[in-house]
Amino acid sequence: MRMALQVAAFEFLRVFKIKDAVITLVLFVCGALFYAWISGEEKRVKAPISVLGDAIQLENADHLPFNFLPAGAQSEDKLREMAASGDGPPVLVVHSIEDVEFFVKDERPSWYPQLLGVIRDAQRVAAMRGSGLSEDALSQVFADRQVELEVHEPRNEAEDQKRESIAFLCVMAMMLGVFMGNVHLFTGITGEKQNRVTESVMSAIPAQTWIDGKLIGLSLVAIYGLLVIAVCWFVGNEVYGIFREKFVLPLEIVDPVQFVVVLALTSLGFVLWFAFFGAIAATIDDPNTSSRSMFMFLPMMTMIVAIPGLNEPDDAMFVFWSIFPATSSTCMPVRLVVADPAWWELALAIGLLLPAIWVLRRFAGKVFATAMLTHGTELGWLEIWRVFRRA
Amino acid sequence: MSPVLDVRDVHKSYATTRAVDNLSFAVEPGEIFALLGPNGAGKSTMVRALLGIVQFDGGSIDWTVDGRSGPPARSSIGYLPEERGLYKDVPVLRTLIYFGILRGMTRADARLEAERWLEKLELQDRAKDKIDTLSKGNQQKIQFAAAVLHRPSFAVLDEPFSGFDPVNQEKFLGHIRAMRDEGATVLLSAHQMQLVERVADRMLLIDRGREVLSGTINEVRDRAGAGRQLVLETEGTADEAALAACPGVKRVKLAEPGRAVLELEDEPALNATLEAVGRTVRIRGVHDERPTLHDIYVDAVRRREENA
């Protein structure tokens, strides 16, 4: 085990380069700035509107993206001039109930339809008042009537949406981690074969120790990669938030225990996939011509089965995927976040995943011992199957 | 004292070739033992099978390393494979430390030894450079150091001189001798016979997986019947039959016009030989020569093929 950890440290440090992490962070920040620049979506600060005239009653409301401000003593010409030059806010000139004019610089704002609705409501109220209706009658007209809403098994849709977002992030994190690790795994192992490092290493340590070290090291690489991306995303989002409305992650719904379980499942998933891909990569002689590189995309299948589970986490098929070893590390986190799986389901998923990892790890070790010293030809599928049965 | 390695009747075949054909030999403690032969003679197969990288089809191997019988600990073995390479993106010092650790050293010991080797190889100022910035020759040096950094009791060096210029070949002859002088046993596999004959204590010459000759360099010469030679520079072409009839002459080779090589009997009466030769041909120059290992090997293989 000590030697496997030495290999793991070596593999990890080959990839761990703080300079590259800093460059990634800078690129994320630049990306955030660029996106803020090209994004048409303005930050949700209420836009002020100067209102000149009182023929209609315009009231501010929390849900509206604008605020009405009385124009004060300034003349209409002056207000228009300031709005035109950008020194003042848009101007709403209320000449009469029927004659309202909105003056704005450059283009119609995105909230104009809402403004129009508010103006029309105010025009109707003013018109009714003008028609001689009593205050009581007016109160009757505008009174809110009660509507009862009865929902069978009420859901908190906002909460559900937040949980789906977090579950989706778990799936994406799994995919990102697997792909990042796989890239290093494939290039690393095929590179070792091509550089002829294999015989030196395998005369020093058993093939099983070597692959074990790689699996640990590359799982750390995947977690490290995710961490770098998370930090970059967080910083980039904060930078974006200076200029635009930033994206808010609903982290308040994350339960720490759940987080640890999801992290553990995800890490086990990394080891499972890396063991499988380590064995496949070892059989590749020349990555430029081998068709086996396409196996790298196999984990996409787990994403395909995981996405429907965001909405139907307790569907029988999805329950199966959340327990089946090849997909449990992707699907069980989804169920943990958006549903409430029984404890035995989680225990069964982990109970099947661990032996699967053990078998794949042994398989990878056996394939490694044979395939890493085979040059000029790829280990055939029949031979790989024989090795798998021996594992 | 029992041999470090005792190999008996081992054989190994691939699909179309018999790479090792019933070979037997023993490597004694503290000696440099050379496996010699041209490319494809079966040397690398032999070495890889000894280290368990491939399996022999039959025969037996007995190890007694550091006084312990049985398969040796990986930390006791140093191995420089013929097919070798390094992590190109990793700095030199870190590479050496890593290989030291893989062979069971502590990080501190590995660092110390790596720095000592870098100094010995005059590469101490390249310690932090990545391997792929080094020349091919310097990469070869690092590979050598990585194989023996942990001071193995038994070092297996497969083609250690390939890729080196003559100056560095000389230096590495020195490094190999120094390893032996420090108590290591070295099994050398190479095809550069002129280098190996200067460093090996004993050797096994093989061809197509079979033994051609074995023993110390003198034993090999004796077994090959390769005694002293007189090289004559003559005026015109000598009469081969007349020269062969001279006393003390075993065989005559007329390599080129104006040059004759006389292979002498074990203890020739040189005066009589030279007088007789002088009567046969006009001599312009003469010097004696011992046949090189290369000559012995080529001659032995040729004779074996003729007999077959």
C-alpha cells in the first residue's frame, strides 16, 4: 500500500501544476467579464422613471423592475434634455388620462411591457373615478376576491427546482471528473508504453501496485480538477456579479452529511471508471490509430440514464440504475438530492459498488501485467476476456 | 560460495523462433558476467525471463542474492532494460528519486543518491530540467542512474552502451567496474564485444539462443583455439602453402595483398618461425596481435555453421 501511495503521489504531482490552475482562473475571470460585456441582461437594479403630471396615480411595487419618481420642479424640456443626454432617467409625461408619453434614450427597455400594463391599469382607475363612481363602488370593483387553491401532495416547486439544480451539478461533476481523469489516464498510460517506461517500473513494483497507485492518484486528479473548476466558477461568478445579475447556487439546501455521502459515491465512481479505462488504455499500442480510444465516451451513458431521474427519481428503472454498480455513482447522488431513497438502497448500491471496484481493479492489474509489456500489437478481446475471468 | 544465479537448461520459444535454446550458466558473486551476441541472439529474452517479465518454457533458475535463496527482493535487483525510457515531462531529479523510492529507498536516501549520481554524470546543473530537454545521450545516462541508484546487489544491464559516444562508453565502463568493486554482481548483456571484453570477468557468447563459447576471456580464447597471431607486411603476395609449412605456424590467412596473418601454435619457437618465414617472403614489417573477442565470436559461429 505504501508503494501504491508513492505511485499515487507521483501521478498526482505530474498533473498538479499550480501555474495551470492560476491560468485557468484567469481565463474564467476573463470569460466572465466577456460574458458580462456581451450579455444583454441588465443587473436587477430598479430603473428610475421621472413622472411629470398627476392625472393618473402610478404606484411603486416590489415586483416591478422600475421605480416612479416625481419629477419635482424641473420643466419637461429640461427632463427630456437630461434623459436624451443620459444624465437623467427616462421621463413619463402624463398630459391627461388619455395622453401619456414615455421618453427614453436609445431603445425601448426590456421592462416596457410591464410599464405599459401599470400605465393602463392607472388609466382605467382614473377613468372610473372620472365617471362618477363612488369610492365604495370603486372599492368593490378593485377588491381582491379570494380564490382557494387546493393541491394534492403539495410540492414546493422552488425547493424542487433548487434540488434539481444541485442534482444536475452532481451529474456534471461526475462526468467532468471522469473525463478529466480519463484524459490523463489515456495519455499517461499510452505515453508510458510509447516512452518504454513500463519495463523499468514493472521490474521495480508489481503491476497491481502500479495500477492501484494510478487509480488513487488519478481519482485525486479528478477531485482536484473539480475543485479548480469550482473555485474558478465561483470567482468568475462573483466577477460577473459586479456588472450583471450573478447566478445564485442554492447551497442552502445542501445537507453536510448528504454532501459527504455524495462525495464518497462520486470518488468511488472515479475509481471504478479509472480501473476500467486503465485496463483498456493498457491494451492500446498506438493511441493515434487505435479505435479503443472511443471507449472514453462510455461514461456518457451514465449521464443519459441519470438526467431523466432529475424529474422521476423514484421511477423503478431509475431505482435500478441507482443501485447498479456501473451507474450507481452517478444516479444514486441524484436520488439522494431530489428524493429520499431508503437506507437499504444506498447500502445495497455501495455494497455492490465496492466489490465491482475490487474486481475491476484486479482485472486492470492483470491486464496491466500482460498488456503494458506488449508492444507492436494490441491485446485481443478474447485475451482480455480471459484475463477478466482470471480476475 | 554458491552462485548468485544458477541457470540450467532454460529454453523459450516464440511463435516462429526458439529465442533461448537449452542454455546453462552461473553468475558468481561480485563478478561482471556478460551475455554476448549479435542482435536477435536471445540476450534480451534471457534477461527478461530471468527477471520474470516473460516466462521460460522450461529449465530452472536458482537465485542466492545477499545470502538468501529464492527469488530476490525487487530492491536487491537493478534493471536497465533494452527497451527503456523515462517520463519526459518530469524533472531529472524527481525522476531519479521516484525510481529510487520504487526500489525501496526512503525519499531522503533516494535524493542523496540521485544527487551523487548527477554529480558523477556531470548533470547536477540539469537536476530541475525536464527529461525531454536533455540530449539522447544524457537521457541514457539518467536511465542508467535510475536503474542502479538504489545500490542493488545484482544489476542486470541490457545493452548499457547503446546510444553513448565513445567517450561516454569509456566512462560507463568505469561506472560498471566501480559497481563491481563496491560489491555488486553485474549481469551485462551487450553486442559491443570490444567493450565487454575489457570489463567482463566471465562471459557467455550466444547465437540464436545457443551457447557458442563461455568462460573468462582467456578461457574463451583457449577454447576457440585463438592463440597469438603474427601479422606480416610483405612485398607482393606471399605463398600461403609455404607459410603454412613454416615451423610453429598453425594456420595462415591472406587477408589482402601484402598482408598475411599467421596463427601460431601455443608455444612457438619464434626465431625458427621468423627465419623460415623470411626465406619464404620478403618481410617489410611484423607485429604480433591477439584476436579480438569479435574475431573469435565470428570465427566460432562460422565454424559451427560449417560443421552443421
